[in-house]
Amino acid sequence: MDALRAVPVDGAAAALDEFWSQEIVGEANGSLFKVAKGIGSTEWHAHDDQDEVFLVTHGTLVVGLRTGEVPVNAGELFVIPRGVEHRPRAEEETRFLIVGSTVTSSAAGGKPAWSYGGGGPLGAERGNR
Ligand code: NI
């Protein structure tokens, strides 16, 4: 890391081109701090190698778990333990910071096919929640 400066977390997430795509904004103690924004939902997935920490900065991220859904509001933190299946979704654009050991915005990490290239959720995707 070059200059020591403050990172506008919510602004960095808002500036992203793609939904459900992570950008690294900081690194400390072996963890990556990544911003992302979401709408619609990801696919069901789990991370066997790391816990996934969400800190929501705008909107509400509804984290689907096999045991039910957990709404995470702006200003709230939620930890998904490694190995636990999850499917985050958002009614409106929601922005958040994720802490983890690697970037997980890939097909294996649940990134939906429609989100590549800056597209929005398909009608079927939005109506299928
Ligand atoms: Ni995940």
C-alpha cells in the first residue's frame, strides 16, 4: 500500500461497474477489505476456506441461509462462518464491505451470470425471489 489515506468505503462500492463484484480497498493482518454492491441475488454458495464478514454501508442485505433469512441493515455486521451455505439478496442497491482472505466474487462464490459486464438482474431473477 502506498499512501496512508482514508478510504470512502460506501463511495468506492457505489463507483463499481458490476454488482456482486469485489474490489480490494485495504489489506491488514492477512485479511482483505473489499467493497461490493448488490441487487437481486447471488447463487447459493459456501466458502470452505474462510469466514465471510459483511459490514453493510447502504441499504439492507438479506442473507439467505438454509435455516432462514437474516436482514443486515446499514451499520450492521454479519459473519458467515466458513462452510455455511448462503445466498445474499437485495431489493434495492445495497453496498457493503466484505472482509476475507481472498476475493470471492467468482462463479464459485455465487456471482450470478447476469452481473458480468455491468448488467442488472434479469426480470426472471427479480421475480423469482
Ligand atoms: Ni459468499
